[in-house]
Amino acid sequence: MKSTDYEYRYEAAKSYYALGQYSRAASILTDLINIMKGTSVAEECMHMLGMSYYHDKDYEMASMTFQQYINFYPRGTYAELARFYSGKALYLDSPEPRLDQSGTYKAIQELQTFMEYFPSSSHKEEAQTMIFALQDKLVRKEYLTAKLYYNMGNYLGNNFLACVITAQNALKEYPYTELREELSILVLRAKNEMAINSVVERQGERYRETVDEYYAFKNEFPESKYLNEAEKIFKDAQKALEKNNYTEEEE
């Protein structure tokens, strides 16, 4: 660190990096980048610095360093790797579904940008897999939000309607999600609760919406693990319609 022989320090940083002593390598590389600015050595130093942070699991700093590399060397030797690892670092740093998902959106954007710039990259398949995993996390966030609305019921407003809207939006935005069945049964449950708790003037309409939702659910998931529950909701809705003799003309 104190040596004025920059070539020596550069070789030492590479040795530490090769030995997996990433913190030591990063300390030297951070200083060298400023000293060697404008040279090919500085470019390699910045790449190694980003990778040192990455291997040390400091993913935020890793992504920031790779972004700096892209800004300084957009066509550089390590541009492809910088874009890929910038996205991967953000992917690994993405929060769990219950937390704010700003970081998840940023990771998706970064990985999509990488695929746009390098569509033939050997890392393309891995990047796509990470994007799918991040999207699943966003869907789970929406599912947990919809479920929370459902559990809140009529507390401080019609949370069943909020549940339906949240779940349906998630189904539209992510039609191939593995949580499609869970989101769909949540919509059916919420619509049924809206019918049960509705004012008399709107019950007929809402019970019919429940029946329609049941048919849609059964058609899409004929062997669903929720089928017994769905059948009960359907039968109860039919009984309510027959008992009260709801007709569209009367409404």
C-alpha cells in the first residue's frame, strides 16, 4: 500500500485476487484505479475490484463498481462481464418478497439490459433464469399483499375488492406464474365474501360473479387441490341465488 512502485502494487493486487484474498486486493485496487486512470491497467483494475466485491458478497458495491466500469469503458474488454455481474450482484442482493421490491425491479432491468446488449452471450440463459426467479419474487409479493387484503376483510373498507384487484393484476402481468392457482382461488374467495357482505341491492350481481369465477377456476384447474373448497363456494352461491330468487330483470 505504501510502495511507490505501482507496477509492484498492481502485481500484488493480482496475486491477492488469485489467492482469494479479495479484501486485500480491493484495498490496493481502489487506490490504483485513480492513479492509473486512462491506462489499460486501470481498466483491468476496475474489473478486478468489481469481482473482488462480488466474491466478498458486497453485492451493492460490486454492482456500483461494474456500473462505473460500463460508464468509463462502454466498449471495454470486460464490458460484457461487467453488465452481467452488475445484474447478478443485484439479483443476489434482492430482498425477500415481504420487503420493498425496488431492488428486485432494478435487478430485472439490469439483466434485461445485459441481454439486449449481448443477445448471444454464453451467460444469456443464466440471466434469463435469474429474471424468471426475480419475477416470481414480485408475484409472491403481490400474492402476499392480496392475501393480506383478504384477511383484513371489511376492516376500514372493502378489502375484498382490493384483494381481487391485486390478484387479478398479478395474473395479467405474470400469466405463467407458478402461483396462478393460489391467486385464482384467492379471487374466488374474495368475490364470494363480497357477495355475502354485500348490500341486498347488489347481492344478486355479486353472487353471479362468484358463480362465473367458479366456472373459470374449474376450467383452468380441473384437478386443483382447492376444488372441494371451490365446489362449496359454488353451491352456496347457487343456493343464495335460488333462495332469494335473484334475477337480472328484478335488479
